[in-house]
Amino acid sequence: MLRILFILAIGIAVQATAQDFNLQVEKMNGIAYADGVDLGKKLKMNMTWQSEAGILQIGNSSWALGSAWVNLKDTSFLLQAVVKSKITSKQSFWLPLPSSLRVFEKLLNRPIEYDSASAKIYSKPTKDLWSVNLDSKENGEVVELKLSKPFVVETFYTKPNYLLRINGLVIDSTMFSDLAKKSSMISRVIPIQDKQSVQITLVIKDNCEGIELVKKDEGKTLQVVLRKKHYETKAASSSSAAQGSGSKKIKTIVLDPGHGGKDPGAIGYNSYKEKEIVLAVGLKLKSKLEEKGFTVKMTRDSDEFIELAKRPKMASDWGGDLFLSLHCNAIEGKERQQRAEGFTFYILRAGGSEEDKAIARRENQAIALESDKKGKMEISPAEWIILDNQLALYAEKSALLAGYLVESFDGGSIRKVQKGASQAGFMVLVGAYMPAVLAELGFITHPNDATYMSTEKGQNEIAENLAKAIVNFSK
């Protein structure tokens, strides 16, 4: 296999000067594409081009021709369109904009702004975060952040994750690289930068009994105070450190067959009911996963109605490592029902299209069946702010799981819808503190999809594909 290696420089993330430059951009079908090789060079990143395999590696990312998924170590990003080899007359790796730049933001740990009018990108360092220090004391530790000015700060604590969100701050994440190594109470530090804010997640060990945020110098100094448990011994501390430093494996899987009881879900072709199909698939999947050594819990294993908000809470209370909600898609109108078919896997994020939002509203209608509840079908913008804080830690893992599911189903008896993966505001995923995906297994209103999903053979094959994806994800 021909391998052409570009050794260009250490990444831009450690540079101290601002960068802005023009991109080589071409358009096709209303989508702008940037020359990936040109972009990698201008960002001074290491690149490896495996021409025969059609793969371009830029830093720690891997881009494949004809694919909309980009792999970064243990996670994946979904682009708005596939990577192309040729736009107009030029041959290269053409990356869709602006979604590809989100990958480079992750690689470089800093925001990148793109001006579509001038085809120019801007990557600027910041000095808003002056220092990060750890002060160890006999009864705990203090993580201190020195800022150039006061910022709006929000905190959330859901064991073991303490989330510190600072609005308007841009950081160099390398400043946090040694924090967990020096700490006896923090196992991991995960900084996530976006355009509006930075989120710093501290994964706290079991030897901590309390956390407090203290603001000093009119908000220019932030101190995260961690208090140790009084009964801890040195031996217990060593054990806790060993446990905290390891990665959590997938052991407990929570399956959520949608709807049930007084909520039939969608009624489709030949009067098939969504609640019956997804329960049958869920029970078969449970059996297959248990054979592979997983512990499997089900939000319902019979025809009963479970409130939407209770389903993800059950998963979190059970200590689930993965949450999969099973559903069937549906559409109105006889002509559309004959055309609309295929599977889609969703993660919890604001809906990318009106169609995705409509699907989420339909699945969220179960709230109207709950006593003392108003039929709220959508997540408000204010609620998304809170959810982004709570779920950012799991969003990338959820996207990775969705990628394995698409890969497992692709080429099967039910075709995929567009890219096979998307995002929308499904209430049933809110509160699942783990990688979580909602599966629309097929259109119950389409004759072929509905007939296949209602058969024993179809349900077994669907369960087998789901199990295969989960096994691959858990490796």
C-alpha cells in the first residue's frame, strides 16, 4: 500500500500567535468543500495519505473518501456530507464546511471561525486563562483558575462528574494536561471548548465527600474546593486511585422498548403497532446480549405504560453503561407512506432538520398521556443550555455508538435514511447519564419495512444487528 507521509510541524495548539488564512474552497450542490490536504498544511499538522485505501489521516483524525464519519481515537464525528475525492476538476480530499472545522477545533483545542464570504478561517490563541494550579492539603485539594476578567460561571455535579462551564472563555486545554496526574482526588480532566463557552469536567474519585466553588478577586479567581472523606485510610486512598484511573467498561445495558400500555405508538401498515414490534425486538436483543455476558435491564418487558421521564432515570438509577431506546418511524399521507422507508439512529442534540424535529415531537407525544402533565413536545432553548452541560461528556460516545449501529445495519433488509444517523430532542434520552441512542428501526407505515419488522425472522435479524453493534462499541 502506498503511504505518503507529510511531516509538517507540531500542532497549532501550542503556538502563541493568531492565525488566519484563505482556504481552497469549491462548491457542489450548495455545499462548500475545503481541500483537506491544503487545510492540513496551513494548520501545520502531521498528515498521512493512504492513497490506495482512500484514507487521509490529519493529526489524530482519520477521513475516508465517500464517508461522512470522521474517527478521532475513541470517538467519531458526523459531517453534513461525505468526503469527496473530486470537486470540479481538482483531485484531493474535499471536506464539507463548516462541519469539518468542528473536528479541527477538537484536534487543536481552540475555536476556529470560518468566513464563507472570503473563504478565510481564523484560529486565535487566548490569554483569558492565565494559570491552573493544584494546592494539596491534609483535608482535601483546591484547583485554582486565574482569569483575566470575571466570566459567567455555571456548575453541575452528578457523581462522579463535576462540570464547570465558563461562558465566553477560550482556553488552551494543554494547561489541564497534568492536573489529574498531580491530584489524589481527580481521576480525569476533560476540557471541551465550543464557540460560546468552555466546559471543564472533573471526574471525581470516591475519596471526595464534598465540592464547592469559591470566587475571589471579584470573580477573576475561581477555586474548586474538594473535601476528603474523614474516614479514608492510605490503603483506601490507593485503592480509590487505582479504580478512578481505569476506564469504565460496558457491563450493564438498559433497553427501552418505546411506548406500551395505553400508548400504542405509531399504528402502521396492516395495523401493526409500534409498541408490539419494539417490545418483541427488545426481548430478543436482551437474550442475545445476555448470552454475550452483559447484564441487561429493560424499562418494560411487558405491555405496560412507563412515563417518558422515568425511563432514562431508571437507566441512571440502575448504573447503566449504555441506553438504547427502540422505536419505529412513521409518516402521514398514503403517497408518502409508500416512499418513506429506512432506519435512523438519533443522539440527543437540537434537531438538525425540520423532519428530525417532527419525528422527535411525535415520539414525545407520550407526555400527553401522563397524568397531571401538559403535552410538551419540544425542549426549549433555555433547557438545551442546561442539557449541553449535563450531556456533553456522553455526546461523543453516543455518536460513536450511533456510528457502530449504522455500520451494523447498513446493507441489510431495511435501507438507511440519508446518513443513517442524526440528532433531535427526544425527551426519553434526557437524564440518561451514559452513552444513549434512540433507534428508529424502520418505517412502520411502509409496507416492506413494516412487514419485515413484524416477522420473527426480521425481529431476530434486527436484534442480531443491534447486538453486533453494541459488542463492537464495548470493545
